[in-house]
Amino acid sequence: MKKKQFVSEIWKKRSIFFYLPYWCKLDVKHCLDVMHIQKNVCDSLIGTLLNIKGKTKDGVNARLDLIKMNIREELAPREVGKRTYLLATCYTLLKKEKTSFCECLKGVKVPQGYSSNVKSLVSMNDLKLIGLKSHDCHVLMQQLLPMAIRGILPKKC
């Protein structure tokens, strides 16, 4: 009895859409790089907004860089004795705003298969997001974040 040979190509004909310019440039490695970058940006943005210790990008070095670039001198670090203090910024949320932000995300319902269950990613005890995957970050940045921060951040910063 002869065994069937494994067929590596399951598609017999390539669609004409594969010959359009945007398909030619878009490969799997490029998509993965973009998703990875988007996840890093999302994590940094959420960490800074919620002022999560160890995750925020608003530190002493960032503030000193602002001074070097002659931008926002009022945010310069203040040294009192041996301690360095950073003034609060308009883009870092207060506790009430963090609660409102997390409650908004906790109440989001998405269609099955659209993304992870957003409710399970929100920690109301710690007021932060936990366990975001790359696709969750994509959905959060594109759809949910603008909705969740609407009305929280000041008009002029």
C-alpha cells in the first residue's frame, strides 16, 4: 500500500490581491515587529498615565532631558536635601481619575474573538492593567484608550 505524499502547498492559485503593493512589503516578521513595538508603546503609555512604579517613563532622566531641550522648565526635578522630587504632571492621573479610567475599561464588553476579556485585565485593587497581550494592546490603543480617557485629561496640557 502506497502512502499519500505530504502536500506543502494547500492553495492551488494565488489571489490577485497578493500582487498589490501593500502585500509585497508586508511579511510576517514585519508584522511581528510592528506588534512588538506597539505593545512596548502601549505598556509605556499605560505605565505613565497610571504612574505605575517601575513602568512609568516619566523619571528624573526624562525630566532632565526636557530641561536640556528647553521644554517645560516648570517640570524640572526639585532637590530638597538629599531627595529629588518630581512635580505632578497633567498627564499623570490622580487616584480618582485612575479609578474612573479602570472602571470604564472594566465595563467594556467586546465581541467574542475580538480581543481578550478586558474585564479580566483590569485590577481595581492596584488600579492597573495586567497581562496585556500584543493584540490586546493593539485594540486598547486603537479603540478603547481614546474612549477611556475622554473627559479625564485636561483640554490643554
